[in-house]
Amino acid sequence: MAKDTTKETDARIVIDDWLRQAGWDPADKSQVLTEVKAGGGSSGVAYPGADGDAGALRTSDGDEVPTGRADYVLLDQRGRPLAVIEAKKKAIHPYVAKQQALPYAKQLKAPFIFLTNGELIYFWDYQNDDARIVNSFFSRRDMERLVHMRTERKPLATIEIPDYYTRQGETRELRPYQKDAMRAMDRALELGKRRFLIELPTGTGKTDLICQYIKRLMQAGHAERVLFLVDREQLAKQALEAISDLLGQYSHYWLKPGMVRTEQQITVCLLQTMIGRYHEYTSGYFDVVIADECHRSIYGAWQTALTHFDAIHIGLTATPAAYIERNTFKFYQCKDDTPDFSYPIQDAFKNGYLVPYRFAEGITEIIAEGADVEEEHYDPAEFERKWTNEQTNRLMMEEFDRLAWQNYKELAPGQKVGPGKAVVFAITKHHAARLAQYLNELHPEHQGRYAEVITSDVPNADELIRKFKREDYPMVAVSVGMLDTGFDCREVLHLVMCRRVRSPILYQQMRGRGTRTAPHIGKEKFVIYDFFRNHQYFNDSDTDIFTGAGGGHAPAVSKPKGVSPRELVELGLEDEWLEAVNYVEVGPEGERVDKREYVTDWEQAIREAVERDPIINKVKSGEPLSEDEEQQLADRLNQPERYFNEENLRRAYRNPGGTLVDFIRAALGQQKIKSREEVVEENFRAWLVTRNLSPEQAQYLALLKNRGIARGRLTLDDLFQPPLSILNAANLGIELFGEQGLKKVVDEMNETLFSGSKT
């Protein structure tokens, strides 16, 4: 429950606590001064006003000297003022105190101002920007770094955009659209925009582009610390590879859940990890935050982790604008629901930056009439049972194998070992195991290594992925969920769809696994073997490319308000789907285990292991783990029979943001569960950051938020009932937002803040 801040003295109790969280000691006068009398400081010289007003004192810059007191002054390591904090009681919106605080800051020559009422914090770099809401005070190091960067900063136009760069040992040319994207960000940044959304199709070099731009920002003095957020381990590994290649001169590391944070320039982190760790950082810690596949990040608790940081935000996505949720555009401050820069996939095919595709003809479509009916809850195991069996699975693999061997030289004349790399998309882990078995039976000469299952339950999944990319065998990777997105192998010539797809976003992500160019094998095209008619559903063809905007199109699908369970599965945001089935698929055979049984087994296993396992004991003691310890623990737990790993535990606990360390602590009864009020307060602050609101609108929404906390949700009727009716809330809301706008605000608050928040 938020503390009462009805009086300024009450607000100061909260402010002192917030200062401590940001690394300040309010009792240490070498760090924090209180009640600093304006005009009495050591900076500036006061003299009678030249306008003849004997009562007005002015600084040497001509500014009027304030006669009150600065509530707080934060000092740098040399004792010079860094920031003034103006404290107000809760009833006063902090933004209105700007003009009161400004003379104090100028008199003291403090470059920054914080305005707060114990509920909201505004940060004001008054020489450069307007005041904006932030999630915490900045640390001394944060502000000293900002001051230092300002002295070192160069115009971006003075930093040359290179023509070539070295990546994975080969020289690559920076493509025209990549240069255009960098120039677009330059222009927007110079105009004061702090958030950018970049849309590039899968395979067109988003990671290389953003690494080049990070280097540019660092060279120009716009950044010293960068956070690279991804939502899958495979994406984290790819980001680290690119950073090592292109930004090797800057220190970098992967922050994992149990690891101690280290002070390096570039931090790569899973979004799921940052959800539980963002409170360890001040809002000013990072100068730039990159969100890869950012359309997945602007939801509930995921959004809170992203918006905590007052930084330059760059969102990367391969999802076409037509399928990006509006709140993604809002967060990145995009006008007219249009990305800051986009490059159409048709242009990428036309200019040879992506390899085109064709669909295999004459294959058996393993699907019957009625399979397109939209189930309320999509249960993959039930779908597998209904639409596949040994005969159909064997038939799919035989037809794919025969056609692949016939055509691979036509696809890539330089491919020496047939039939070339292939990815098979299965329905379930059980289904993946069956398909791999049948492929290996077709090629007994490879002793079961022709096709490999790659899922989270395979202990050596990373090693198998490495072999698939760099060695001749395995020739085929069979997977469910793991290789749909964030997987990069340029040599892939065959994509085999042995599952149904109804998400336009996922369909394009899966198709993108084959579009990367591979000149070393002369790759000219790839083939999609679509046994479930997905491309017909999306009206996709090699001549009429499905993009969601022009070309092929997805049929209109009615869906419940918000995001449907099926789409959440396919986006990787499995919240609702986790509620839809009561089992977890574990092991290479995809055994179905009741979720409650899985959690019980997990908690018993951890409690039994805590005394004999030194790494689990370290987690219990709250000690940070090394990277090696983190990996050893993950490997040791992901063993038969239960295959305890993050993916399975997230499903069992119905917690898509949980980490392995979180689940260990939960098993030991140590995991702190936030109260409903704390969750709503955090999400509310994050939500405000995404909206462009006037102070009056923000203050009004805080009133509605408090009512929503009290009742569990918000209705328009609440505006006409005490206590909101006493404040004339209905009329005030219409005045601030308009009648339709007010209804939208109430709906959005329920969806963003209160849904799922009940205890």
C-alpha cells in the first residue's frame, strides 16, 4: 500500500526512502543538503536589479534570485550541486512546481531538477528538455555521467557512417536501407525525439544495424551505457555474437537471473530476467535501451521493466505495422501508427537482400474440413491427436524428403551435401519426436543423426544448434516453439510446416527462417512444404507475398477483446494459454504431466537438494551466482525424468516472466509476492510514461487508479458515486478527455492495470 503523502512532510518520508534506493544517503551532508536557502549559496553573484527595482536581486546571468529554500540539493563528488528536488504534498501535481524550482537550480548552478509529490517523480534537464515522468531518482553516477557526456558530445553529422564492416570473419557492406535507418534516427534524435521504432523484415540485418548505431551514439557522446533486451535465449546469444564482432572495444556481458550485476558498458538481458531485477537499477542508469522484437514488450509487467529506464529507446521489430498493437506505437511516440523507419519485404526481395521462396506443389495436405474452426482454447496436444497419426506423419516426412533431394541443386547450386539444411515445425514435443524418428528411419546410414529434435528439454540443445549451423549433420532440425523466431541459419533451404498457424505475425516469423542470403552456397530460393494449408489461409504465394499490407492478406478473424489465447501462444506471450491447458509437455517424447503434479515434484526436488547442492544453497542464501554456476545449475536440473527448465516451469506456474532462480526461491518459500496494490502502482507509473498527458490529465488518472485499486476494476458508474462524484469526476473527465476519450481511458486502465490484479 502506498504511504499517505497528504502533507509535504509525509511526502518527504517517501522521498528520503526513494533517495536511499537510488544510492543517496539523506543524512550525509556531503551528498544531500536540505532546506538550502536560495541566494546564500557559493555560486553566482547577486546584485541590485538594473531595472531600478531595489528589492529585486539578480544573478550575474540576469536571473532573479529566489528568496525561498530548495527542499533538497544533491551534490556531486566534489561537493557541487547536481540537482534540486522540489517536494510537494500529494494534492499538488509536481509538474506545476517547475517555475518555483527553476530559479533555485539556476542560482545554485545545478543542471538538473526533480519534481515530486511522493507519488510521481518528474526529471527536468531544463537546459535541453521539458520535465518528464521517471520511475526513480537518478544516482550520483548517473547525473555525473550525463554532465560529462554533455561536455564530450559531438553532432551526429560529424560521425561518418561506414560503407563496410567485418562480421563473422567476412567483410559486409552496410546496405542503403541500413544507412537510411541510421540517418532517420539521427534526424529524430536531433529534433528531440527519444523513442524510435524500426521495422525491418526478418533476415535484413536488424542486429548488425543497431550495433552500428550504438557505436555511432557512443562515438558522438550520446551514450555510455546500453541495455539490449530480448525475450529468448537464442536472441541473447545472437546479440552477444554481434556485439563481440562489432562492439568488441566496449565491455559487455549477459546478465542472467542469479548473477551479480557488473558495471559494464553493454548489458544483454532477457526481458523475463529484467522484470525481476529492474528495481536494482535507477531510471537513469542506462543511456540507451534496445528492445528486440519490441512488439512483445509492451504488455503489463513486461512494459514496466521497459519503461523503468529514462533512456533513448529503440524498438526493433520484423512485424509489419498492420499487426503491431497501438500501445507499441504510443510507447515509441510514432505518429499515425507508422514506424520511424520501415523497409518493405517486397523491396528486400527485389533488391536481392532476401532470398525468395516457392511452395512445394503436389504434396498431401494433412488436414480435413472443419480444422479452421477457431477453438476458444487452442490445445496443441488435442490438435495433434485429432489431425495426425503414424501414417500421416510418415507420409509428410517421405514427401518432404523425396522432393528435397530432387530439388536442392536448383535451390543452391553450391550446396555440396544434399539435400541442404531444413527446419521442421511440429505441433508438440511428442509430435517433433515422431517426425525426427521417421526421418532417421529414411536415412539409417546416419545412425539417428540425420534429424535431431531441438527443444528446451534436450540437455545439449545449444550444441545441437551449433552443429546444425556449422556441420553437415544433423541435416534437419525438428522443433516446436524454439526455432520459430530468433533462430538464424543462412543455409536453410527447406521449411516444413507440419502444424497449423493462424497468427499472421508468427507465420511471417516462421517464413523468415529461410529468407537469409547465403552466397557461399549460391542460394537462390528456398521451398516451403506446407502440409496444413497455412499459406492458403493467408493468401500467400511467391507472386503475391503476404505482408499484411498489400499483397496477400489474412482473413478477418473475430476474436475476444484484447489478445486471444492462440495469438499469445504464438507471440511467446503465453499468459492466457497457460490457463487453457492443465498439463506440461516434458522430455524428448513430450510426456504430458499435470501442472499441479509438476509443481509439487519441483518443489519437493528443490527442498531435498538444497542442503547437498551448493549452488541451490547459494540461491537460498541470496548470494549471486557466477555465469558458470548458472549454467551448471540449469544443466543439472534439466535432466530426466522431469526435465526441470524455465520453459516447463513457466507453463506449470502459469508465469511467463519467471526465471529459474525465481522458481527455486518459490519452491523454498522465499519468493516475495507483490501485493495487488504494489503491482498496480508499478504498472500505473509505467503506463503513464507511455502516454503523452498534461499534468491535469495525469493527476485525474491517479484518482481513477486509486478507485480501481479499492474496487478491483473501474467502471463509468464509479464516476457518479462517492467519493469520485464529490470531486465532480465525470464532468472533469469529459472536460479533460472528451466523452469517448474517457470511455477509452477507463477501458485501457482496466485492461492494462486491473486485469489479473485481483488476489
